[in-house]
Amino acid sequence: MTGIPLANRRLRLGMVGGGDGAYIGGIHRFAARLDNNFELVAGAFDVNAERGHAFAAKNYIERNRSYDDYKAMVEGEISRADRIDVVAICTPNHTHFPIAKAFLEAGIHVICEKPMTTTAEDAIALHELAQSTGLFLGVTYTYCGYPMIHEARAMVQRGDLGGIRVVQVEYPLEWMATGIELQGNQQAAWRTDPKKNGRGGSIGDIGTHAYHLAGFVTGLKAEALASDLATFVEGRALDDNAHVMIRYEGGARGLLWSSQVAIGQSNGLRLRVFGEKGSLAWHQEHPNELHFTPLFGAPIVVKRGRDDLSANTQVRTRTPPGHPEGYIEAFANLYSAFASVIRSKACGKAVDEEVIPTSYDGLKGVAFVDAVVDSHEIYDGGWQKPRFV
Ligand code: NAI
């Protein structure tokens, strides 16, 4: 039905959302192209069909594969011999569930933006659907695409840090420090609407990235958490700042901060892990370096591109040391990993999805947001005022 086997051609990619003026869709398109694994051939690029068609035309998509909406796209694509193999969902959060469900039910693999859904029930349903259909559902937790994040993970696994004691992860941003959602900012408007963003504001939007990153590098699983959410911009319906204390299985302690009002922080995602034998630190704005300090030793800067790094790090590296790689390359690493899973599935090969963010990671992210908001809203107890202040 789909003609040439996947092993002998690029994957045919469709996209929902990501049209003119959208943010992440463009990054997906760069990422999909970088390693020559995908060809964008179809889409329903905009909530406004006319704008979507105009965008499709500018991007060399055939008119009969530019669809009014995702439902028409599913219908149109399943009737074609050269239908898409996979769809990238680049729309606001509340639309991920119906769109992903429709494509999975049509037998099409899915690459879905985070958070995977706005409710845990929907996340469970999507995860189960991916499992029962055997289709791939990848979630774009961008930051686990960075080579040095794979190196950090390898160092933890190798025991360089010893047992983990403390995990500090923060994702501060400044762009919503004022009420830009009321001044026509498209991205801020849906992110501050609980019906579209979900129950968590900053914690759903960027806290989920931080939570995934900390778990990815350390391998630790959360046992319990306690949170304090705040909304600093007047009139905003969701948190724009969140502090979360995490107890991990095995006794390690975590502290996670997400903020949309942190002036001076463009994209300040930062992870620090402290173990019994050493610590490591990584900052998204300087992603080619990892800082490792052994107990009683001098700090070491581990740099991307060197021959002695782990295999998972090296396979995600394209340019020699000293030639910076960054965000687009990290995103492309996710796309390449997704392509390899989809190709493997097509020829019935076993797939190692351990370092690839899948529907279960998506589900864990949504469950995290629920726990954080529940902790704040339902169990807002335990606060003690010091006797002297
Ligand atoms: P955006 O507002 O810039 O773009 C959304 C796009 O979706 C627009 O083109 C809009 O017309 C379209 N759209 C909305 N509803 C639609 C529908 N029913 N059918 C077709 N198109 C529809 O939003 P942004 O910032 O690009 O975020 C989109 C998603 O990506 C969100 O889930 C967000 O959390 C995620 N995101 C992920 C990032 C990452 O690092 N992985 C970074 C930024 C966003």
C-alpha cells in the first residue's frame, strides 16, 4: 500500500499546526531536514484553513495535500498509496489528544509536542493506544537531544558521581514577565488559558522539560513532591512561577524551579547533579560543555566532539570540537532517533527506546503536572512560620 519500503526512502512527514507566525513548527521542519530522513509532504498548518493553505503553498506542499483541518488530513492521507508515515503535532496543548488519537487510529506514527495532553486520562489513553497499535509516539522533549546531556547520563550510569544526593534543575524564562497575553501575543494567549494549556502554567509549559531532563540524566524516579505555585502577573489564570521539592526513590532530593517571569533569563534551563563522589552542571545556553567536579579534585570541563565520550554522545555529534552545535542540532537528534525507531518497526526489528522520549515519558510529564498542581491546590498545608522573622 505504501510503495517503496521505508528502508529505501525518506519518511513522508505531515504536520499539524506550525503555520505562519507559529513558533515550534519551524524548528521541527529544520530538525526534520538536517539528517535527510524526512520529507514534508502534507499538512493542516493553521487553525485558519486559508492561512494554512497560503503557508503550504509557500512551503512547496502540493495543494491537494494541504488540508482544511486534521480530520480532512487523516481522511485524505489514508486513501493515498503514498500517504504520510508520520505526523508532527505542533499545535497548542489541548489539541494534542484528539489529533494524535486520530492519526494513531489511522495507522500513522506520531511525533507530539509536550506536554503530551492536558489531562492524565487522555495521556493514559494515548499511551495505551500507541502500545496496542504498535505505532510510535515520540514526544519532543528537546533537551534530551543534546549530546552533552547524553554524556551526563553516561557519567551518572558509569558511577562517576557515586550515589546521587541532590538534583537542582531550573527553567527560568523572562518573556511573560508582563501581561503580553492581553497585548496580542499568540503564544502567551493560549499558554495562560487553562482550557488550552492545561492545569499548570509555567510548570506545564517548561517545568515538564526540566522534570524530564532531570529524570533522563539521573535515572531517578520521583517518589513524592511538594509544590508552591505563584502567579505574579495580575489577572493571569495559571502559575507563572513554580517551586517544586522532589523526593526521589533511594533518598535523593530534588528542587525544580520553572518561571516565565525571570527577567534576564532568555532560555536559562540549567541542571546540576550532586553525588557522593562528584557533581556535574550543564546550562542550555552553553550546551557544548559539561562541568564535572570530582570530590577533592579540580573542576573539569568536558567538551562535545572529543573521541573519549560515550557512544550515545558521539552519535549525536556532527561537527568537530570547537565548532558549536546547538538547539537545532539537538532537535534534529530527536528526529533522527524517531526515524530510526519508525524504520526499525517497519522491518520488525527490536527497538531500543531507552534514550528516546516516548508516550510513556509524555504520560509521566502530565502526571507530574497533576501532582504539582494537586500539591499546591489541595495540600497547601505544612507551611510553618518561623517564630522570629
Ligand atoms: P504557536 O501558537 O506559536 O503555534 C500554534 C500553531 O498551531 C499555529 O500555527 C496555529 O494556527 C496552529 N493550530 C492551532 N490549533 C490548530 C488546529 N486545531 N489544527 C491545526 N493547526 C492548529 O504555539 P507554539 O509555541 O509553537 O507551541 C505549540 C506546541 O509546541 C505546544 O504544545 C508547546 O507546548 C510546544 N512547544 C514545545 C517546545 C519544545 O521545546 N519542544 C518549544 C515551544 C513550544
